Amino acid sequence: MQIRAPKTKRAQRELDKRAPKLVENVKKTLILHGTKTSGVLNSVLTELYHLKRDNAVKFSKKNENIKPFETGGETSLEFFSHKTDCSLFAFGSHSKKRPNKLVLGRTYDHHIYDLVEVGVENFKSIESFEYDKKLAPKIGSKPLFAFIGEEFESVDELKHLKEVLLDFFRGEVVENLNLTGVDRVFVCTVLSSKTVLLMHCALRLKKSGTSIPRMELVEVGPSMDLVVRRHRFPSESLLKEAMKIPDQAKKIKNVTSDVIKGKTGRIYIPDQKVGDMPLSNNIKGLKRERREAKQNKESKKRKTESE
Amino acid sequence: MEGTSYQIDLGNLMAYDPNHHFKSIPSSRVELVSHCLEKGTEMVQAIANSLFSLPSTESRDGPVVKLPPPTTKLPREKHLPKPKPPTKWEEFAKMKGIKKRKKNKRVWDEQTSSWKRTHGYDRANDDRDIPILDAKSTDEVGVDPFAKRSAEKKDRVKKQEKNRLENLKKAAKAGALPSHIQLAATALPITGTKKDVPKKASKNELESVAGMVATSTASGGKFDKKLPGEKPPKHSGKHRKFLPVVEGKGIGSKEKQQTEKILNQLLSKSSHEILDVNKAVTMFNVKKEKQRKKDRDANPGKSGKLKPNKKSFKKTSTKKKP
């Protein structure tokens, strides 16, 4: 066995960036396409890339051996996911049977976790929208989400799609948010039990009487109808493993720190039932009784023996 | 649609309306879009209401609020890091109660009477810098003490490397190998021979593999399209020649030739003659031929035409004496 370690600190840092951590990095997206794509699909993929510029990787080559829903066709995807350290992917391909197919998927530990295949219809690209350029949302800003429709809860596939869309466009999970940087929103409306209308809008904050500004939506970015065709849920065990949260630091009970006394704790003694305790046999007064009892016993014994 | 509260997840800046559904989808696209935008505006306003009412601090770029953690659970992208098992030294130290001591970056060096660094280039108290070693009564006569010291150091280093490898193997077994380290197998697997260790194919091997494989096609690889840079296979054709099974009566001529050849070789090896007459004759003839050619080239003869030398090099069928 030989130990292979990186020779430079820089290489080590790069490898540590990709290591599994308690608090994870932003999920990167891999955008690629299959053997045949349509014009619509090409623009969908490029616009998706523009929306996620900072943490997305776009491949321009055709990949003919990637078939996400088939057992053998996922190895290439997993390999790319491993190489580029991307845990989300968008794979587009066009065929007569499945026109404008877009497969959105997630990976766990660089193995396929789940997939959703949607068809893109009624696509309107960014260029077709006219708006005041000052409103254009900046790259990397955290988006707001608005999901409209009861089917997002009742229909399994749409529920899955909602989760996947949230994961895709969420970006970094931050604790401190700058309120001036809130400038985009994704509006997803359920049109039928299989179709969802996805719109990307810029936000304009207007003055209102109170400290809370009035929101105005201006349609900016791509808008498309997503028709859910197929999907694959993650397996139960994989789901359980992926949803594990690191244990919160265990609360130590019964320890309080006081400024004057220092670290204090309380000692609990169980109730000593003094009345029920058996008395010890080692009392001086019992000696006579014991002697007499012994004598009685011996006399009884002699009696029985003589009989 | 009105008055109902939306499910708001502030950590994700998400709002969900569980009570909306289209009774009938508006016929025109524009109507649909405007309807969706209206609904969207309402929900975004609801998010903004709760967002802007959070306690905010003023920073250089604007008001900053502290978001609550997200409520919708999303799957992780990689597994949780597993805790590293304690190394052999750590276990020993825990058992003995040995605590780590902070070491200084600079140490006093006795040799040069100066402060030198503890580790690294030009370090203090280096084993190799000692110029004189006092001889002890236990030292043998012919042994070089400096060589002995350096050999000891080498041993210590090797032992430490072995221990490090053991610790890493233990960690790898527990699934907690540090991310920047890989363990590669160099030795033989437990069961098997040297043949089983996968060897990296050399360039020449790879170049000839395609040709070798092509012979397994129906037409023996003759009509396969060759890629640019692919070399034709070597050793094309038969490798061995076998005599025909039946060739007339008794011993066939080819078989006779074969046995003769073998016999001659055997006999020549065991013969002790200094001179091989046949060989000597051939060599003489060849030399003469060369000389003649040279003379002819040096001074071209009467005829411009070069006449081929008609000489027969028939081998006589006399057998050599044993």
C-alpha cells in the first residue's frame, strides 16, 4: 500500500473544498445535452446557465451514452458529477417521442439520487422580454419563490418537481441577508395535474407608507411550461441517509454556570426511607437475648436427641 | 384565495399557496400570465412583510437581517463526515494521560550557539551536524559511528512511515480517510501471483493490440477500417509450419529433409573438426565473387553490358564424417 498525498498546499486546499463537510458548499449545476437538441432546448440550457452563472458548469459536447432513466446510462453522468463536483444536473435532449426533454436530477455522493423528466413548452427567452434594464436582477442574488397550486401537495410528481426546482434555484443558504439584494422571484403555477408554468421575474420595491416596501413584479427572464413526463424518487434508504442532519451539540443537563459560584450542578439523593430500614444486628443490648435464644435452641436439641 | 395564509419558509424565501386551483384555465396566454403575476405579487408581498419586519442591523451596503433556518428539508449533496478513529499514539497518550505541549518555533542550538528553527532547513540540534562523536567503550573498532547514526535515523523514519500507513488504513476501514489522501495498492494481492497484479499496458503493446484483436473478426481483420495512426499488425501470417500428414509411401521427402537438418545440426555440434569444408568453400567463393565485381567496377570491361555470373551454388550431398 502506498500513501498518495498532494504535494502542494494548494492542491490540498482544492481537495479539501470537495470533501464532505458538516455545513456544505453551494450545490453546483452541470448542464449538458445529448445527441440531438432542438433550438428551443439549446436556448433553455443557455439561459439556465446564465441564471446560475456562478455555480454552474456547461458542457458543449454531445453525449450519446447518457440515458438517465436507464440503468447503464448513468455512469457517464456520475463520472462528470464527480469530476466537476456538481450535485445537480440538467440534461437536455430532443427526440420525436419526447420533444424538448429536460431531465433535472440530483446526486448524492456522486450517485444518482432522483430524477425528473419534463418537457419544455411555450418557451419565451430572456431576449423576448422588454423591461427597464435597471431592474435586471444581479447574478448570484438569492431568489424568492412563489408556488401556487394545491396540486403541489396532492400530486406526488408535482411535489417532487417543487422540491427539485427549489433545490435548483435556491443558491446558497445564508444566515444574513442584505435586503437591498432581494431582486428576483420564481413564480411556479400549477396549470394542470401535469403542467407547471415557471416564470422568472424581477422585483421592484416601491415606497409605501410603512417601512415595508410594496412589491412589484416585472417579468424578465425565461418563462416556460414544464410538463412532467417521468420521474424517479430516491430509494427509501438513500432518502433517509441524505436527509440526516448533523447532531446538534448535545445539551448537557444539570450544569449551570454561575458568575460567583462557577460551574454548578445539583446532586439529587433519593428519599431515604428511614422508617423502613432494617436495624443492624450489632446492638449491644441484643447480646443477652441472643445468648438466651441460643440456650433455648440447645436445650430443644438435647430434648429431641434424648427422645 | 383571499384571506388564507400562505405557507412561508423564510429560510428559503419561499411562499406556497395550498389553496389555489384553477377552475378553468384562462383562454389566452396573456390573461394567464397576468393572473399568475397577480397571485405572485400577493405572495411576494406576504414574504416581504415578514422579511422586513425581522430585526435588522445596518451595514455598509444596506440593512442586513438574520434569516431563520429553512424549514423545508432538502437532501445533502455528500455524506456526513465520519469521525476519525484515534491513532495508535493518541490511544497511548490518552491511556497514559500525556498532554500535548506547545513547541517553540525557534530553539537554542548548542553547536552554533544561535537560535535556529526547530524543524526544517538548517534546524537546531540536527543529527547530521555533529562534527565529533566521543568513542564509547561499547563501540566496535571497524564501525563508522556516523554511518550508524544515519542508519538508525533511516530506520526510525521507516518505522514512522509504517505506523502512519497503519493509522491511515485503520481510518480508511472506518470510512474516515482524510479527503486529500489516497491509498494505492502496490503489493501483490493476498491470493494470486505477480500475474494478477494489473500492469499498465505499454505504448507498444497498445499499438499492436488492435491488430491482434482484428484477427478475431470474420475476415481476419483484412477489411477493417484503420484509424489514423494505427499500425498494421506484425507477424501476419502463419507462425509455424507443419508437415503434411500423408506424403506417399514410407518417409516423405519433406520429412526426410527435416530429419536430415536436425541430424546435421546434432552431428556438427558433436564433431571436433576444426575446418568445415563446405563452409570454407562457400566463403572462398563469395570472396572471389566480390573481388571480381570490384575489379569489374573499377575498370569497366569491353562490354558495357554487365554479364551475370553464372555460377551454381549447389550443395553436395556428401555426408560429413563423424
